[in-house]
Amino acid sequence: MSDDVSEKTAIANTLEGNSRAFEYIVKKYKNYIYTIIIRNNVLGTEADELFQDVFLKAFEKLKSYKDDYSFKNWIFTIALNHIRNYRRKRYLAGMLPFKLGRFYQEAQETPQADTGLENEINRALADLARPYFSVIMLYYYENKTYEEISVCLDKPIGTVKIWLSRAKKILQKKLKQHSSFFV
């Protein structure tokens, strides 16, 4: 109950002009918002930018927040809208920022490798189930440890290890089927 009172106090103080009171809200919801972003397959600097944008938007729109509703749901909606807008912009720009660690580096170093290999990797990654995609991206692209991935995805370390192992096997099978590079 005191946590709810502290949140309401922080909101009221922020609306009165005390921008430092908003720090309480950021600290309270930072893991929650970052997890939402990561679970939606936004990683790296894009995830950090979205994270900042969500809290900036919440700060700017705090006057429109109705105390009758859950603040957690309100900020969740802001986060999802930012993720949707990010995806829409990325899709329209035709960007595919997916590179698979070792495989991508080997492809870059091989003279006969072309963008066809990168496209194959991107297609294989896009076909992965969301949990497998997330652990592959966090482990190879973000160089996160099992422990860090466990925290990001809010899953036990054992689950992270199993998902990573399964994802690698699925990717290996898909890439071997469609590419002479991975024979």
C-alpha cells in the first residue's frame, strides 16, 4: 500500500514541478519497461533509445494520466505504442539490423560471401519463435551472459540455456538447408 502512495506522491510532486520526483517512477518501472522492449525483439541501442523515449513521453504526458487507472497499465500502453511506431518506421526504411555473431563475421571474411547470405540469416532469424529469437540476439548480438539474459527475459538461467541451445540447432538446420556456406 505504501508503494502505491509513494507512486501517487511522486506523480503529484512531478506535476507540481519537481522533475526529480519522476526518478522514483523511472526506478520503479525501469525493469518492467525494458523487459517489454526486449520481449518485443528490440535490442541494443534501439532498445535504449526506446526506453528513454517511453519515459520522456510519460513525463511529457503525465498531466493526461487519470488517477483512477493503473499507472503501470498507462506506461505499458505508452511503451507498446512506441514499439509499434519503431517497427513501422524500421519496416518502412527497409532496415534489417539482424546479424548473427560468428556466422555473420565468417561471412564478412569470406570473399565469395555476398548479401545473399545475410538475407538467409535474416530470414532464418525472422522464422524463429520469439523466445528463441530473443536469446539468440541477446547472446550473440548484445554479448549478454546467461545471467543477464535471464534478468532481461525474466526467466530462469536453465530456461535461457535450453532456449539458446534449441535456437542454435534450429538456425543451424535452416541455414544448412539453404546455403552452401554452412555445409
